[in-house]
Amino acid sequence: MSEKTAKRALLLATFAFAANFSVWTLYAVLVIPVTTQWELDTLEVAALLSAPMLTGALSRIPAGIAADQGSPKKLFVIQMLICLPPLTLLYLADTYMTLLLIGLWLGLSGSSFTLGIRYVNDFFPRDQQGTAMGVFGVGNAGAAITLVLAPFLMQSIGWHYVGLVYAGGLMFVALAFWFFAPQRPARENRPDPFNEPWYTLLKQTRIWRLGLYYYFVFGSFLALLLWLPYYYTEAYQLSLSQAMAFTLFFVATSSVVRALGGWFADKYGGRSVNWSVFWVCLGCLFFLSYPPTTMTIHGVEQDVHIQIAIDVWFFSVLLFVIGIAQGFGRASVFKVIHEHYPNNMGRVGGIVAAIGALGGFTLPVLFAAAVEVLGFYSASFMLLYGVLAVCMMAMYFAIRAERYSRRLKEAASYNFLEDDDL
């Protein structure tokens, strides 16, 4: 397989993934006019945002299994065709329940990541997997397409017609991928598939740890791109266009740097990059979690009033840093997967990607619940801070256990050599 063919496969797969990702995140924009027209509360909005994420997450596991056993290219095209009917049905949506059900159907576009990763994986050697998967992950920028295109379409033709435009675009991408994307390499150039049932993988704690890491670096990224337009308009009273602009910047930068994150993972190791990412995000989330506060210090002669609040610009800078770190983290997690499961990227990648995508389903609902219970918007970032703390503890204990196991093996080997000398 020539280098030119591999690059063509990567380019077309990334293009197709970006188109699917734009469909998967369409509700991030669509719910804003619907919220006003139908007077939805916070939890109803969160349910609409989360609906596509749920089916997108759950469909990644069977997609990974099918991609390991069949043709990822053919499955990729079938998946895009399956998503055309719900886009068309958006034109007819006139009730909350209808929109919710359509969102669940649209969520199948989320399985495109697993199919695309499995397709790209066959074209590149081991030492280039991190970079290749990082470049493919730039398709997350499809959310930026939605943040720019969908508001324009809603203002021009109304939100009911947006789905028809997206259906036409997705049909074009599906046909282009079918006719121009190269076939996967011959079987002798690919690793042997994993023969045991996929559910046996669920017994491995490493896979669950990787899923937890991906829950933060990808799941929270998904949740934030869905939540931020609502957050900016409610917490900072920005207009829709301003909220979309800030969210677009977060999404675009986080998506583009994923390719660089893959290169770093190839050079320095996936786990080292992940550990650094967590520390950077922890520092940023500490400040984002702090609610607007007014304090009164009773002095000797007069009271001193202090107000502490993060303005919209400092808030956005911290989000920008988190987005960059998450982009690196998304690439490094899949580099670690390939290091440990090179012959089983479809199934393991599907499980990890499903766990991560569940963050896009659960976190918006938890964000809304936290805001409802605590009564301030930064409660959502307090919740995210707690998720990250769990991830870091899991990684710390895993590293410590591996070091302890290595020392035991070295000690056993040393004792064996001493006995052999005797």
C-alpha cells in the first residue's frame, strides 16, 4: 500500500467523520430557538442535547465489532445513509417528543468515529498510528461547521429546513467516500483479528481505565460544546451569535490540535501526555468552578466589600486551555489503545469510544441538575472537576501498581540469577 493511497484514505475518512460529527452535534444549535418557542426548562434542554449522544455512544460498540469482522468502508457509507431519514424528518418535527426521538436516531452518526478509526488504522504502521489517528480526530471540527452553518441557516430559512440542507450534504459526502476512498489493504498486510467474544474485553481493568480517561477528554468536550451556547447566553447574557463565536473558538482549536497531540503521543508516549493533560485541566477547572462571590470584611473603621467573579474573557481563556489539553488527550488515549491492543482496535476502540461518548449524554444532564440544585452556573464545572479528580486517582494507582509489579519481577529475576550462580 503506497504512502499516497494511505494519505488519501486518511483525508477522505477525516472529511467523512467531520460531516458526521456536524450532524451529531446539530442539536447544540437547534435547541436554542426551540427552547424559546416551546418554553423548555433546563432539564428538558439537557435531555434534547443528550439524546443524540446516548445512541451515538451505544452504537460505537457494535460498530467496532462489525468493523473488525467486515469492511469498514462499506459500513461507514451505510451508517451515513441511515442518518439521512432523521435529518429529513426534522422538517416535520412539531412536538418535543418528536424532536427527542429524531435526536436519538441522529445519534447513530456518532458511530462514525469507530468505523473511521478502524478504516484508517489499516493503512499506517505502528510508529505512525498516533499521528494518523490524531489527524483523523481533527474531524471533531465538524462541530465548528455546525456552529457556523446552522445559525446562518436558521436565520435564513428557519430551523425546520436545516435538516434538509444537512441531508443533502451528508448524501454528497457518502457518495464521495464510496467512489473515491481506497479499499483497505490486503489481509496479509493487516494484523489477525481478535477471535474471542468482545464481552471478554470488559473483564480487563485497563480498558475501563482508558474509557474513564476518554470520558473526560472526549465526553466532557462533547458536553461542553453542547452546553456552552446555553451557558454563555444564560450566565453571561450574551447574544446567540456571540455565544456561538466563543463556542466555535473552543471547538475549533480543541479539534485542530488533536493532530499535534497524536504526534506528541508518538514521540513521548500516550500515558505521559495524558498525565500532563490532566494536571493542566485540573488547574483551569479550579478557577472555573469558583462561583461569583461577594464578601464583606468588617474593619475597625469601615467595612470592606470584595467581589470575586470570572468575567467572560478570563472564562474563555481558561476554556481555550482546557480545549487544547483535551485535544492532546483524545489523541493520546487512542495511542495507548494501539500500544496495548494493536490487533483489536475496532472492538477495544469501540468500547472506549462508547464510554467516552456517554459523557456527552450524561454530563449535560448532570450539569443541569447541579445548576438546579446549587443555584449557580459554575456548579457544572465543579462537577467536571470531580470527574477529573477520579480520572487522576485511577491513573495514579494504576501507575503505582505497575511499578510495584515491575519491582517484584525484577526482584524475582535477581533472585533466580543468584540461585543459578550457586
